[in-house]
Amino acid sequence: MLRINEHISIDDWELTENFVRASGPGGQNVNKVATAVELRFEAARSPSLPDPVKTRLKRLAGRRWTTEGALIIQCDETRSQARNRDIARDRLADLIRKALVAPKRRIPTKPTFGSKKRRLKAKKTRGEVKAMRGPIKDTD
């Protein structure tokens, strides 16, 4: 069981771990031992998460979200299978915690009276500068 916070925890049946061979340095060890982990969380079918959280999680996951509604997290940072497994689970928990936070609604504000005055004064000044650039007229 993976605990996210005091209200939400994910059961083990919702998570699938697949161990594969990691790329990169590691000598003979990298050719023999499957240390990289691919953690799959069936987020769309999860009864643990409310629908708004699932929607935000999908947006946060990006390319890690599959068409079937699963979230796939890969980790091959260390040469230890157990450590990679823990890192992948921590990443999943962090991602879900971020999705739990509802974004604040933006409240549109009106410009102040002073800012309107300053803007109009700047426009007038700029217009006067540009008016001075025109051809010179003879006033004889």
C-alpha cells in the first residue's frame, strides 16, 4: 500500500511493477541484472482518487499518461533494483500530491483610476512627440 496523505492511499493491486535491464554504465552487471523499474498505475480506473484529481494528474503526467488511462513512471537512476523501486514510488506519490492541490481561481481586477490617468498622459505625450516629427510648415 502506498500512502499519499492521511485520506488517500493506493492499494497494491492498482500498481504493476515491471523490471527491465537498465541502459548506461554498470559493466557486466548491466547485462545480467534487471535493475530498472517501470511502475504502472491504473489511474483512470483507480477508486482511490476523485475525478478532479484524476483530471489534474493527467495534465501533470503529460507523455507518461497512456491512452488506456495508466500512468507509467520509469526509473533507472541507481544500480539497485530496490532503490529504483522506491524512487519510482516516491515520484508517483509526489505527482499525486501535486494533483491534489486545486489551482486558485483567478479573480480579474480593474485598472485603478491613477493607472488609467498615467496611461492616457503617456499616450498624449507620445502623440505630441510624434506630431513634432512631421514636415515643418512656414507661418509667414
